[in-house]
Amino acid sequence: MSRSPLDLYPLSEKASALVRTPGGLGLEDFTVDAALEGRIGPQDLAITPEVLRLQADIARAAGRDTLAANFERAAELTAVPQEMLLDTYELLRPGRAGAAAELRARAQLMRARFNAPLIAALIEEAAEIGEKRGLFTKRF
Amino acid sequence: MAADPTPRWKRVEEWDLRPLRLDSFSEENPEHGFAVFHSPWDPAPGLVLGSGGEIVEMDGRKAADFDILDAFIAAHHLDVAVAPEAMALDSTLVARMLVDVNVPREELERLARGMTPAKLAEVVGRLSMLEATFAYSKMRQRHSPGNQAHVTNAKDDPLQLAADSAIAVGLGFDEIETTMRVAGNAWANALACTVGAAAGRGSTLFQCSIEEAEELKIGLAGLATYAETVSVYGSERSFVDGDDTPWSKTFLTAAYASRGIKARCTSGAGSELLMGFHEKCSVLYLEARCLCLQRGMGVQGTQNGGVDGAPLTASMPGGVRELMAENLIAVWLGLECASGNDTRTSESEVRIGAKITPYLLAGSDLITSGFGSIRAYDNSFNPSLFNAEEMEDYLVLQRDFQADGGLAPVGESAALALRRQAVTALADVLEELGLADTEAGMIESVIHASGSNETETFSPLRTLQISQDIAARGLTALDVVRALARRGHRDMAGNVMAMLRQRVSGDYLQTSAILRDGRVVSAVNDPNRYSGPGTGYQMDEDRWARVKAVRGTISRNHILAGEGNHQAPAGAAQFYPIGEAGPGRDPHEVVIGISPAFGERLHRTTAGHAVTDVLDALTKGILEGGALPRVVRIRHTADTSFLGLTAARLAGSGFGIGIQAKGTAIIHQKDRLPHMNLELFSNAPLVSLDQYRAMGRNAGRMTWGELPEPIIVTNDGQALGARFHPRVALLYAIETEMTDPAATPEEMFFASAERNA
């Protein structure tokens, strides 16, 4: 019988070897001395797509399919810079995009530049329903 | 002049003055959104699937007419593989399954994934408050309950935030949430709470509640670990007025996770009503839509149970029952639930205590989604259901019900030590990072203050400057770690580091996750598996020992130690035995029978009088009544009636007074039945020395055949049992322990203070 992803949880205790920061550090490197000696930087405070996908597997094995899907979307967003992240959120709010086409263009960008098909699909769904429900009217 | 109005019943005038009368009570009016469990405009539950399994109609609405909520719920919440089975089940049957200990939580969660909002609302509507509470305790996600604190103050003072965060963590809060009076202070708030929360045992989840973009930035800097500002609403127009759509909120939820930040949604009954777009639906149905939406979004949990709309919902008939019902839907859908109780829903302390009780009994992932751990006036979210003022009341409720409400008492000296550690560390960090110099007087003032009215601290402008500098310089939690370590706060630096380590593993993103002693505890590794008595969460011995240790408990040792401290002052009345007591012959003699411990091991009555003063008052009164007092020690009994009867049988007049050390006194007559006394002072804590003197006088006059006016000890309604009974029981045990069934009464020489001088 293969191991269930549930056996890996919590990763920090049961599978810490699977956790690496974007800067390549492991959990054992998170010490006060490492901080004092500058061996750990702001980039190491970020979570990686690999870890988020492991957490998605764990959530799915725990019977939480929608939470798993959220972690998979999050994994895609780790590559999206802060400015673009906030700009895309803003664009999804009512009335920000003047037409569905703006959203579809953003979806395309997400797919092409950030390899984020799940996020792209979410944005396209928003474009379709926004058109149907007239959400592209200016609010301010 | 107007005619005199009809005289009122004074009782009602008294009621008018009670705090309850400040509350508003609204009438049901579904057309205008005032409906709790059901409105005639709520759709009937229903689901029609097409031949390909696509949703054709849901809760009475055709797919072509779906609004944004319907569309999202149909696409992301409903599991069409389960739906036909789940929707076909009779709602009463499902309600019974919710309270059946033999139906596992997982099976009910499976069915919920196939139920529409109207179906979920219909099912929970068939449960009474008691049943919904029980179902909640069975369905909630994490095994061990938890709690969340608000930590804010009216000055946005970072020093006080640090001190109060340390206290919140010390009390056991699993999450702390701050917000600001001035938005620009967000960074100073976040840094201060991060440092304060690292004091003591450290490790708690922390959020800084502000606009999303700023909250993400603060989280990215490692100065916050969770967010619960992802608000959703149950009607399309309130959603759009709230400036979002289900898709924008889904994106935001994923954005938080992508930065390693735990997120939960916020929704609750009454919000659509407050926003003016209720669509004539019941608040429960609208909230059921919110919750299905949240499951569809893939957020791990929710903050619901009215929240800001709780006072409005609680104003309606059955409103408080509705709040529990919507919390139940949340956990039934597999969501972590921070179950509201974060808004003062009443001015009546009775209603406040009653509101929290079911949650305390059932347990909850986070019993309150913000307990005001600070003074109510310092709460920048507005006063919570419970605030620092009522903290000890809450701790005692935990002890009363033997229920873990997530907190445990912290002693005063431990609390001061935590405050000192936190404030000193923050002052050091601010100095080390070149953000501010703190004066020693400020530190002392904040450590000892209860609230911001009492602090001397940074000026508002200075605080704003600190906050702007943190943001402008891009300081992160790593700078905090280094500053703490360089200034000798190595343990606190380690605690902050441990939080950063957790973020990288993503473990606390899972459902109902919190950190306890540096380890993640969630619904994944600590699931609720309640299946009847003998299962489910129970406090272990160590936990219970800490929870029950409220301030000011008493024991036999305390009583005896207190009595030992009481020495009769020089020149006070004295009495000592002078041999066996025989029957008296004087027809006007009144015997005072004192109990075994009276003036022996016990020296004070429950009213606080020295027993010698009481004896003095009685003897003076007897003399005033024209009779002759004699004092006799009775050892074969400590019971007031028998003390009195024994004394009466020894007295030449046949009248006697019996008195216990705690001050309970009686007048008795020799031929009466033991419990048919002539006068009794049963509420000893209320009896004055003058009243003892009057009792003596009455006994004296009885020897002349008079029927004097009985002495009335008035009671204005104090809870004497609550105030005195533990002490009374302990005192009386000391009396009974000193009895000797074979002992005969002893004659006592009694010299009053005057005679003794």
C-alpha cells in the first residue's frame, strides 16, 4: 500500500526534507544565528509552489477537494509578482474592467507569462459571468 | 396641567432602569428582511440535473437566471455525484443524523457537498438550540477548542500593543488580531504585536486587519500570519456593493495562500440587511449561500455567527438560535469556524453570559472571533461580547462548566513579568532599528496600565512616524529577529524565528490550524472524532489544574491561617472556663450557650465582628432587658437550635441564647421543640452588634412574660450563599470537629471590656 499524503503532515515535523525555501534553505536553517549572520534573507520567508502542491495533496487526501484546488491556484500565484497580483485582484473587482475582454486578456497573460492555467480559467469564468450579469459598469 | 397619568406598577418602572432596556428588540417582517429562519420569499430546496449531470435548476431558479452567487455555488460547491442522494433525503431525517452520535462527521460532510443553500438552511432549521449546539460540538473540525483575541488600543500605542499581546498569548489565545484607529499605523501595530506575542511561550497566529493590499504586504514582510478580512455576502447586490465578486475573493484567497498566509472568510447574518440588499430572504438562507460559496472558494475556514450583524440578528425573535444554526452549517461544510461572539450583542450581562454559554459547552475552533482582551474602550473593532472587564467572569465560567474555553488564568506577578518582557523588548527593538527612543517612564506607565487612558507614551504623530519608517525602509520580521537577539532577547528572537519557519512549511494553511508550543495543530492531525460519551475533547489533568486555578479560591488552611492572625486586642473582653455548669435558679436568668470553637479556634463572625464584641453586645442587651446573663460553653453540639435549647434548659428563666462562632444566633425556650425557636439570626453576615444587643434585650424581656417586637435583619438581595457559603462550610466543619458527645456544659467567666479594664 502506498503512503497517503496524510502521513506527511505536518510537513515541518514528518517530512521536513521536502521543504525548501526559494533561496534553497531547509527548515533546519531557520535559526537565530542564521538570521544574525545574514544567511537567511527576505526571499526565504516565501512559500514555494512545491510545498503548496504537497499541501494540496494533503488537503485532498483529507477529503477537502476545494481547499486543495485553492492551494493549487496559490502555487501558480507564487510566481506572480506583488504588483501584478494586486493589479489582477483589482481588475476582478466589480466595474474595474470595462469589458470582459480585459479580463480575458489578463487570463491569457497569466497562462502565457506565469504558466498559471488554473488562475486563467478562474478569470475567464469571471469574465463570462460578468458579461451575463452586467458587472462591467463603472462604479466610480 | 395634564391630568395625572394612570399610576404605573412600580415593578415596571424598576425594569425600565435595567441595562436590558437599552437593547432594541425588533419584530419579524420578512418583506423588509426581518426574518430569521424562514421567509415566505426563501426558495424551497431543489435541484434539477440535466442528462449530462449539468445543473439545470437550483433552489427554484433556472440556470439561465443564476445570479453571481448561484453560478459560483453551482460551479464550485455542489458535487453532482452526491447531490441526487443528498437532496432526496428528508430534511428531518438529516437533522436527526446531525445529532446522532452513530453517524460520523465525515458522512454528514459528504452529504453537505451535495446540498443546496436552501436545503442546508431547512435542515438546521429543524434543530432546537440545544440540538444545534450538540450538533455543533460533534461537527466542529478540530478536536481541541481554541480562542482568538482582539489586541488594540485607542492610541495605537505600540508599547501597549506589545504588553497586551504578551498577555493574550499568556492567557492562551491561539490567534491575536489587531487593527488601527489610524490606517497609517498598521506597520507599527504589526511590529509591536509580533514582538509582544513572542514573549513567554510565544507562538500564536497573528493578523493585522487592514485593506487587502496592505495586509498582503505586511504578511509578506513576515509581520502577520493570517487574514480574516475576506468578506462575502449572501446577495448579489450586497456583494457588488461590498466591492467584490466571488471570483475576486477566490483570487484573493489564493493570493494569501501563495504568500504563506492563512486566510478565512467573514460572513454573518444581518450583513445583507444592514447593506440594504436582503432580497426579502431570511438571514439564515442568505448565510447558507455565503457558506456554500466559501466552501466553493476553497478557503479553509470562516468567521461567522453574525459578527458585525450579530446585534441586529439578536434583536429578532430566535436570533441567537439562528447564530448557532449558521455556525453549524459552517462546520458541517467542513470549514474552520471562528464562531462570532466578537460583538457586544446586549447591554444586559445576563444576555452576554447566556450568549457565550452554548459555545463554551460545545467548544469551537475559535470560540470567539475576537475576545476583547483589552478594555472595551480600547477595542478598535468596537467592544466585543466579552472584554478585559469580564475576563475573570469568563475564566470562572470555564471552571463552572469544566469546559475549556481556550484560556487559563495568569497570576498578577506572572502577568506583570510578561508585560515587562514585552515592553522592554519592543523598546529595545525600536531603538536597535533606529525607529524611536523610549523613555523609562513610558515603559513603567504602560506595564502597569489597564488601558490607554492611563498611559504616558508616544505621541500620535511619533507612532505614525514609526509606522511609516518601518514601511519605507522595508523592514521585515528578520530585522526584528536580529534586533531582539542583539539586545539579549534570545528566546523571543527564537519564537519569532519559529513562526517564520512554520510559514515556509505551509502547515498552518490547512483547516483549523493553530500553533501550540511551536507545533501545528489542525483538523488534519487533530480531527474532531466525537462519537458520544467517553469520546471527544476532554481536558487532561494538567490543563484542568490550570483552567480551574482562578484568583481568590479558599480552603480550610486559608481560614485557619486567617483566624490565627486574629489575636484579641489588649483590654478586650475575656472569657475562660470556671467549672461545670449547673441549672440556674434566678427566674430572670438568661444563659448564652456558646459553640465549641467560639473564641477558641474561631474569633470572628462572618460579618467580621470579634466574637468577644458579640458576646459583650448580647450580655449588655440582656441586662437592659432586666435580666441576668450567664455564659456557658457547650461542647456536645455545634447546632444553633441545640445550643439554644441546651442554654434555655440551664437558665433559671427557661430562656437561652445559642450562638455559633460564625455569628448565627437564636433565642430558645426550654419546653419548645428543637426547631421551634423564638428568634433566629440566620444571615449572620448581615447582623450588626446593635442587633445582637437588641436580641439580648428581647430575651431579657421574655423573662418578664413580655412578647417583644422581633428583630428584623433586613436582606437587600445579596447572594449571601455565593459570598459566604464556602467559608461557612469550612468554619462549621471546624466547630463540628471540636464537638464531644460526652462533654457537659462549662460555666464561663466573662469579663466585658469595661469590667476587664
